[in-house]
Amino acid sequence: MVLISLLVAAVVSNVGLRLAVTQAEEERDTGRAALESATTRIPAMLSYDFGSFDSYVELAVGNTTGDFGEEMRLTLREQIQPDAEARQIVNEVQVTSAGVQSAGKGSVTVLMLLTQVTQSGSEPPVTGGFRVLATMSETDEGWFVSDLEPV
């Protein structure tokens, strides 16, 4: 009877361990997919040229999901566009570094270090860096940005 109890305990432990490993592998794969999407989508959302701002807004919003898309549209139209057009701003953002902060089913948070080069009219370009936390949400079409916060 003791042998059977030990055998059952070993099988249950083995199944539990396999489930834990499988879950960890799924979270790792989820994190990788979301990270890859974030490193493409975030620079596209934050890089713009004053001369084509209308098409930029649609591109930026197209990289979002949920309520964040409308929030992004309003911010771009009301806060960014007037200044960008008045000062003839061209802004280019590139990913310097990025990593998964947390991953769960359908949602991944990515910490990103970004480099920004901003050209305003005939002034020399200004380069700077900043960090953001991007929340990536899984949709039927892939991973999209559902929140973006400076840190």
C-alpha cells in the first residue's frame, strides 16, 4: 500500500511539474510575440512628420486596440498636431532596448527604452531618450498596444 501511495504521489508530482513547465513555456512564447510586436508598433506610433500628420494619426491608431485607440487619436489631434504643424516637427523614435516586464494570458507589459530624434524647422536635431511601459493585448489579428505610459 505504501508503494502504491508513493507511486501515485510521484505521478501527481510529475504531472504538476509538467503543467508548470508548459505554462512557463507558453508565457515565454507569449512574451516574445508581444515584445516583437511592441518593438515594431511603438516606434511607428511615436514617429511622425508634420507634413503627413493625418496619415500618421491613422497609422498610430491602427497599432492600438480597445479604448486606447480613441485616447491616442484625441491626444494626437488636440495636443501634438497643432505644435507639430506650427513648428514643422519631424520626430523619429527608435527602440534602444526592450524587455518583458510581465506576461499573462492575453496581456503582456513591455518596458522600453527609446531614442528620439526631433527636428523642428531649420533648427539642429535634438536627440534624447525616454522609457515607456507598453501594455500589449492579444487580439485575433495579433498583439496590439492597449496602453502606453511614460516611466
